[in-house]
Amino acid sequence: MFILKKEATFTHPIVFYTPGDGGTQKEETFDAVFKIIPQSRINEIGLQAQQKQKELNDGILDGTEISDLLIADEILVGWDGITDGNDPVPFTKATKKQVLDIAGLANLLVTKYFEEVSKQKVKN
């Protein structure tokens, strides 16, 4: 049975690495809650990304507004497993902005999101 939901979401584990002392990398993990955006919006993002790449190739730096940060802000609607070292960090606009400002994390979230929404089971 397929249930059509107004605000469909899914949770996906995120593993990323932050720099540590002595050239090490520290593994960080949490569960991201993603909003499932409609196919029409996915298509629009694809067109915006193509337009932005064309603009960059043409030397236009202030054209189409599209970035991993903007997309991550749109699709990330919650989390579980982010703490301040002791207590869970609540999902708010301010904490979301702080999390998305971590170097490379917005790109990873967008990549994982599109990997998951594009998966389809193929029956043999």
C-alpha cells in the first residue's frame, strides 16, 4: 500500500569526519531527518545547478542562487544524535544554521539525500 503524505520525511545516518590533533580525523555521526521534496523541485534544483555551472563557466559570479548550503537548509528538517557534549542539541533555526556551517557537512547532506531519493529497488 502506498500512502501519500503531505510532509513525507525519512531518517538517514550521517557519518562525517572533522579534523583532529596531529593530523587525525575524528568520526562524527548523527541521524538526519530529511524532507522528501517533490520531483518537480528536484528537477528545478537540477536546472538551477546547470544554470549556475554555465554562469560560472562564463565568469558570472552573482547569477543563479543555488548552493549545497541552500539545498541542505531546505531538506534538513530534524536530527537525532547531535549533542553539545552532554545534552542533546534541539533542532531550531539557529542550531540548524550552526550545524550547516560545519565545513563540508552541507555538501555531504545533499549528496546523501539525493543518493537515497534516487534509489529504487530493481527486481530481477
